[in-house]
Amino acid sequence: MSVAELVRQPGRDYLPYLTPYPHGRGSTDPGTGSADGSTSVPKKKGRLVGLGRRTRSVPPSSAPPPFVDPEVLTAQLKDKDDCISLLKTQMAAQRAGYEAQRRLNQQMMEMMQRMYPNEVFPNVQDP
């Protein structure tokens, strides 16, 4: 069966791969070999022929981690530290703004209670 026919078949999520062993695991068509075991698929020493196997996108866990220059890591850490300090500064400014707004709201409530002593105002909690 040709590759084009395999692709056109409905419901095929993957294509089988060819191995240098015609009747072994993963062969595409076990009937292609002749009685003496030869096959029309060319063999190369230890290499896959045809579509090949899917490669792994993640290295195995036993592989050593890739080398990264310490200067690059230091620069990345400095950039992250700068970002963190900037965010802390922005959060402090926001907190100061919230505190100023809370004091203003409290002053307005006190003024309204003095202006309307018989009125009951709801006690709204600040976020």
C-alpha cells in the first residue's frame, strides 16, 4: 500500500513506520517479504528507512541539563529582581492611594452624620 493510500484512509491518526526488519515490530506490510526473507525496502545499517519514527520533544530524564552560561543566568536573575522591585513599588503606591481614599470616605461619613444627626447611614466596609 502506498503512502498516498494510507493518508487517504479515513480514521487513520498516524502512519506506521518502516524498520530495517521487514517482519519485526512496526513493519508496515508483513506480506512484502519473499520466502527467503528479503524485502523491497532498502536496508541501511541501523538506520530507519521511509517515514521514520516520531522524535521526542522532551529529552529523557537521565540526560544532563543543557549548559547555560552563568553570566546569562545572572543577567536573567537581575532582570527578574528589577521587575519584582518595580512591582513592589507599584503595590506600595496603590496601597497609599487606597489609604488616602479610605480616610476621605471616613471624613465624608463623619460630615454627613453631623449634617443629618437623625439619619442612620449603613456601615460600608472598605475593600
